[in-house]
Amino acid sequence: ATEPPTGGSTTGQQSALPTRIAYATTLPDSAGRGIAERWCLLCHSAMLITQQKKDSTGWEKTLGQMEKWGVTLVPEERDSLRAYLLQNFGRPARTPR
């Protein structure tokens, strides 16, 4: 007779294992991605960026802080990057009650 594996159930059911969360390793493909890859992925993982949910003001503050730390965006790049981040990682719009 074969014994059940250690920690297993004798009823043939397996214990529920936690589901692994898949973390992003790349950024979504849309206008501004190249700028984000060039400037954001220089220091941050895609996971850190993709888990953010900031509104326009939040992304503006983040970009300002990154510029203080050495990111040198020209105005057109900054506008494109802010739009990219807001479009892909913006806070969902609230529905009025």
C-alpha cells in the first residue's frame, strides 16, 4: 500500500496553496513607453511603476521628485511621460453617487 505524501490529505484533496501573484516585468506598450523605459527603469523595476495608482497631481509630484534626484526630462518628454503614467497607472475615476 502506498502512503499519502507528507502533509497531504488521505481523501485525495490537496491543501489550498497561496496563488502566486504575477508581477509586471515590462511596461504597457503605448505612447511614452520609451521615455518611461529610459528614465524610470533606470532605477525602478516595472513592478514598482505598474503597481502605482496616482492621479495627475500624484504623478506630477513624483516626476518633480525624480527631477530633483537627477532625471533631466525636456518639457515634451515630461508631458508625454506624465500622460503615459496617468493613462496606464492612473487612479480609476470615481463614479458619482
